[in-house]
Amino acid sequence: IVCLVMYLFAEFDDAANLLAANPDATTISIDEPVETPKNQHSRLKEPGREEDDELLGTDDSDKTELLAGQKKSAPFWTFEYYQTFFDVDTYQVLDRIKGSVFPVPGKNFVRLYIRSNPDLYGPFWICATLVFTIAVSGNLSNFFIHLGKPTYHYVPEFRKVSIAATTIYAYAWLVPLALWGFLMWRNSKVMNIVSYSFLEIVCVYGYSLFIYIPTAILWIIPQKVVRWVLVVFSLCLSGSVLVMTFWPAVRDDNRRVALATVGTILLLHALLALGCLAYFFDAPELDFLAPVIPAHNGTTVTTKSQ
Amino acid sequence: FPGLADVSISQDIPVEGEITVPVGSHSPDEDYSTLDEPVRDTIMRDLKAVGKKFVHVMYPRKSSTLLRDWDLWGPLVLCVSLALMLQGGSADSKDDGGPQFAEVFVIIWFGAVVITLNSKLLGGTISFFQSLCVLGYCVLPLTVAMLVCRLVLLAGAGTISFIIRLIVVMAMFGWSTLASTAFLADSQPPNRKALVVYPIFLFYFVISWMILTFTPQ
């Protein structure tokens, strides 16, 4: 079995097809404190991955019943149980963020970076940063757009922070919950090769939202073209991370169900981006540079637009 | 016991001593003796402790006074005064105005609790209330900035006043973040320091943003 697993993992770097040949590597669930021995061996023999904390034999690899002191075995009412979700170092968080911004085709984000150590630090603080970034950028952008008008009085629009917080946290936690439930249900009907735990899905969603932080800052630029280009670009990047993560999980299902699932994931992601853009950022009425798209509402001609 | 048969206490070696243990001034249980002191002494002692902590925040050194004797009086006073100064802000209070009193309060306290939980979950060794105490006291520079902003706004609300306010708020924001980091950084595991410092940065950034965007009616 060990030889078989070694063979499998020697080809780990190849195309995504070979991910399917690797049966048990991501069958991880918080509720199961016992991992199969295959999983344990496979992680110890993996050559040169970025997240070589497992090779250093940190507590992350203690998942079989051969070793005492299993991770995540503390009862859920103790503080230690929740500490296991924050067992990440700075470089790991930075690696995961990098992986979500530069998706490598064929590489699965969960498999590559999360590697059965899902953390809640990333999702929580990326969402918090995104909430405040969107609120602040929206406020700034509205300020610059309405700057010259005599009737404009600046307001900090603090209400919008709570709305942004509700929306983004709901998206980052309820959608993974729904998706996880749906995948579990399909798993009971169709034997899927790849399945994810709830925390891994939350992790993927959380880290995939990171690209929206610089996007939101760049949305301050009051140009329709720039904003739409940014939307499409960030949607492609984070959408591809999500697609490459979830396609192996639904691939073996009914064709239509699989496509519908992935389509819904992308649709919700796009709705979030466009909804934020529409609600927090007023439409720019003037094109301050040479207009590529003529502004329909541009009634005021200023000397700035040449 | 055969070996002890010939051991005896001779009559001319007196055994003496005192049974009572003197209550020295270094005894930690001062509570027993503070019950009878005048109220003024009690209040002054607490005020002096709070004042000393304020001084420590303004000139941050790696001293452990803030950490050892935590108290939440200072943070409460700072939070209430900051929230009060942020009132009377722009526009109608019903929508799209500045933060309400309760919102400022909740942001500061809830934010401090979340940051403390975050640092404890990441493996920090600081206690819950010590961390709250440090984060609360380090709001002092920003409260000073708010005071300065209000005074500057009394003089006018033009571009120059905005630039002055921007510089003051940015400087105080840096001061707050550096002060709290100086106190808190040592209790964190070394390879996770950045993970702990970043939420503190975000916290003070949000407070600074609220201060900077304050526009009087």
C-alpha cells in the first residue's frame, strides 16, 4: 500500500486527472478523528511541497490512531478546540493568499494549500478587511465624484458599514454552508472521489475573497470602463480558484448537476461583486479623461475633461 | 527509636521566638487595610494608576506596568469621551451620517474583544483583560487627535484644515499602533507576530477613519 501511495504521489504534479486517481487524500472531516493510515503515510512522503510543515512533523500529521494526541480531539466547549483552527503561521497565511490571487491551472487550492489544516484566521480577517475596504473606498469614491457640486455635503455614510458587514459575512459563511450541505447530499447518492469538510470550503471562500480588497481600492477611480475591467478581472481570478476547487468534487456526478453547481457558485460570486459595486459606489457621471464610452448622464461639462 | 534515646533538650538552651508574623508593607493583601482609609485615598490611588498608564502610553517603553496591573477605567473614559466627541456630526442623524454613540462604543469594545480572542487563539500568552486594557489605553493618542480635530474644525473646514487634520490623525494612528504593538508583541509566538499585529492595525485604522471623516453640521 505504501508503494502504491508513493507511486501515486510521485505523479502529483501532473494534470488534474491524476487527482482523481488519488482516492483518500482529501477525505477529511472534523467529525472523524481517525484518518486512514494511507493518508498519514502519503503526507509524510510528499516531496518538496510549499507547505512542508507536515514534513517537519508538526501536530498536523498526528491523525491516525497510531499516535496519541490527535489534533481536533478536544471537546468543542473547550478553548483548545478553537485554537486548532488558528494553527497557522504568518508564512502559511501569506502562501494561501498568494495561492488565491495567482491560481495555477490544474492545481487545487484546497489540496495545495489547505492540506487538512483549514484555518479560520484567513476567512475572518479577510472578510473584516473587505468590509471596511469597501465601505471606505465607496465613501471616498462618492466624495471624489460629487466633489465639485455646490449642493453636495459630505457624509461619512456609516450605515453602510453594517450593511457591508452583514452581506459579506453572510456570503462567506452561509454559502459555504449551503454548498457543503449540497455536496454531502450528493455524496450520499453518488460516490464522489473528492469531498471537502465544511471548514475547508469556508477557507476557500474566505481566501478567494482576498482579490476583492485591491479591487475595491481601485474602484475609487471614477471611470466606468476601469471599474468593469476590474470586476471582470477579479471575477476571473477568484472564480477560477473556486471552480478548480469544486470541479473535482462534482465532476463524477450527473453532468447537468455538476454544471449547475459550478454555475451557481460563479453566479453568486458575480452577484456579490456587482452588488457591492452598485450599492457602495455611485455611478460616475463625468469622465475626467478622454471618454472611451460617452457618459449618458454627463450634463455638466467641466474644464477638466479634455 | 533507639538512636534518639539520648537526645534531649538541655535546660540551658532556651527555645524562644515569636509566634506572630508581622504584617509587612510588602504584603500583597492590602485589601484588609484599605477598608478603613478615607475614600479620597482610594480614589486617588486608582486615579494615579490610571494616570501612570496614560503616561506609559504616551511614552511607550517595554514596561510591564500596563500588563501587570490592568484596569479598565482608562479605556472606559477614553471610549466615552471619543464617542461623545464624535457626536454632533454631519447631516440628519437618521441616515448616512456619522457613527452613533452606540456604534462607536460597540466598535471599540467589540473590536478589542475580537482582537484579544484572536491573539489568544493564535497562541498568545497574555490574559484577556490585560489585552483589553492595553488596547483600550492605546486609544489615547487617537482621542487627543479627535480633540485637535474638533478644535481645528472650529477654525474652519477648508482644505488646509483637512490637511492638518489628516497629518494629525495619521501621526496619532501610527503612535497608537506602535504603542500597542510595543506592549503586546512580546507575548505572541514569534512566527505569528504579523498575524496578531495586523488586526490591531485594522482596528486603529477604523477608529482613525471615523475621526478623520467627522464633519460638523
